[in-house]
Amino acid sequence: MEHDIQKWINNNVTKVADELEKSITDATRSKRRLNVNVTDRNSIYEILDLILTAFFPFAFSKNRIDMEEMNFFLGNTLRQIAFLLEAELNNIFLFCCVKEECTSEHCKKLAEQVTIDLIESLPQLRETLMLDVEAAHGGDPASKYLEEIILSYPCVEAIATYRVANHLYDNGVPLIPRIMTERAHSKTGIDINPGAKIGSHFFIDHGTGVVIGETCIIGNHVTLYQGVTLGAKSPLDKNRNPLRGVKRHPDVEDNVIIYANSTILGGDTVIGKNSIIGGNTWVTESIPPNSIVYNNENCNKIKEN
């Protein structure tokens, strides 16, 4: 059956728009009415890009920068971050506020405090990131320069994004941290929940398919390879709904290497320090320190490292 598109538009678009509006404004699906203006993902992406540029101007800036202009450039970048982030935080806090008789002034002050705290923390966050970059350089014999890692390794953007998002997460910021890390996930294939706790000198080699859950705790000098999952056993309540507010993901202690496509599950699972987890292993119980776990005929074997 052929359609005259202009005639169809004139007769039917209003009806479809009415149905979409009803779905969008249906308050029964949420404790609060879904507000299409709560935030703008593109604004969050812009803020994140500006922060990455402040961390690594030569890698993330759209224009070349002379060293003589660096301080001026950074000052302007930080000013943009401050204005954009404060506005988005204000929207988010207003939307999610549970304070009785909340005033917009309360949320505005909170947005200002979190913005100032993040910007003042950027130098320390960058120092931690440089330790991650140095760990990548030390752990990958194929790398020749730190600049090569910053410019080309996907783990740099994923970990940098995580460290910013985690800082906001720890300061009680809703929505924005997850938007940031899921953006890095879509770009790099590395999925790090902003609630995870990750120490220094962290390296993800290759990276594609890595998953790190919300309640993971990872120590210092840890290396993961592609396809590693630090996931949950998905504990359920009596109604078979996923439990919330409990530790669901494993701990990985210092100086651990986890090779490709290994899966480690459970909130009570601990990978002891100085251990090596071989590729394609399935681990749901704690591993003692100084162990080597490897796959032998579809059965994990453990020996002392």
C-alpha cells in the first residue's frame, strides 16, 4: 500500500506525539516524574573532554599549544569546567534532592562546593594518572614513550574518566559519574563502574571487554588484560530481585596480574597479593596470596607463585 507521506504526516504525527508525551510524562514508572531537562549528556561529555584536556593538553586539546601559553590555556579550561559543571550539578541536585522543603539555594551551594572540590583535586588526580601511565609503560615492552601511551592507549582515557567519576561518586553526586564512565565504556570497550575503589599504578592492557563492578576493591600495581570480568554472583532477595547495598564484587590485592578472559565473581572473593590468574579461568572463591591459578582441562589449578 502506497502512502502520501505529507498526507500521513498531517493526519498522524500529532497522534504519535501525544502517545510519546504520555509515555514520557508517565509518573507511575518512577518515584519522580521523568524530567527530560534533568541534564544534557552532551554537556557532561563536554565537561569530561575539558577535564581530560586539562590533564593531558597535548593529547586531548583540539589545537596545538605553546608552552609559553600553557598557564593561560589551563586557566581558561578550568574556568569553562567550573561554569559548566556547576550548572549541571545544580540541575542534578535539584532533581534528586530528598531534603524536605529544599530550597534551590541549598542545591546551588552544594553544586558550588562539589565543583570547587573537584577542580582543586585535579592536580592530585593527574599525579595518580601519571602513575597509571608509568605502570603501563613498565608493563608493556611494546611501548617506547609515555607520550605514546597517553596518545594511543585506550586504558588512559578509561582510567582517567573513572578517576574523575569516582571522585564525584564519593562526593555523593548522582547520575553524572555513571554518564561519564559509560561514555568511556562506549569509546574504549572498558567498563569501570564509578563506585569501584582502585589503587595506584593500575594498568589495563589492550582493554576490550574489561568489566569492573561497583563494589570492587583493587589494590596497587594491578594489571588486567582484555576480557577480564570482576563481577557479581548476582545475589537475590526472597522475591528474586537483585540485592542492593551489599558487596557483590571481588577484591584484588596488590601486585596481582589477571590474564585475558578470566572471570572472577563474588563479594566475598579475594585475590591475594602477588598472585597471577591465568587466562580463561573461572574464579568464585578466594585465592591465597602468592598463588598461580591456571586452567587445566576446564578445571582451575592453584600452585604457589
